Amino acid sequence: MFEVGFGEMVLIGIVALIVLGPERLPKTARLVGLWVRRVRAYWFNMRAELERELAAEDMRKQLEEAKRAVHDTDAEVRHLADASSPEGAKPADDSHGDHVQ
């Protein structure tokens, strides 16, 4: 985000001391610190939420790819089973003679 070095902090402090005076500077510094903490906390929360959303989307994509792979494999197995069985043969469940005619 923003990077402020020690030199910039000293310059900001001197300008604030001149503009605000020694009476109002401590109160203003506490207020600025409070707002900086709030902004940082908000930023980190938004970043964490964005990362969670991206991870969830990635998981959804992986799940869809896995479903597609299972469907494709199932279709290929059914196609191979249909191609290897002779025409007119009964399905595997009926070839055991378990049913009454």
C-alpha cells in the first residue's frame, strides 16, 4: 500500500507540530492512529475475504472438472461395454438366470 519512511514521518511530525501546536498535537495523533488502524483492519478484512472468494471459486472449478472427468470416463466405459458385447446378447444381470420367464 503506502510506504512512509522515517524521514517522511519526521517531516509530517514537524509540520503537524507547527500547524496544530503542542496542545492539540497529542489528541490529533491519537485520532490519526485510530483511523489508520481502522483503515488497515478494513483493508486486511477485505483482502482476506477476496482470497476466500478466489479459493472458493477455484474449488468450484476443480469440482466441475472432476465431475466432467467422471462423466467422460463413465461414457467411455459404457461405450466400450456396448462395443464389446455381441449384438442380441442379454445384459450381464439377465445372463445368470435369476429371473422367472
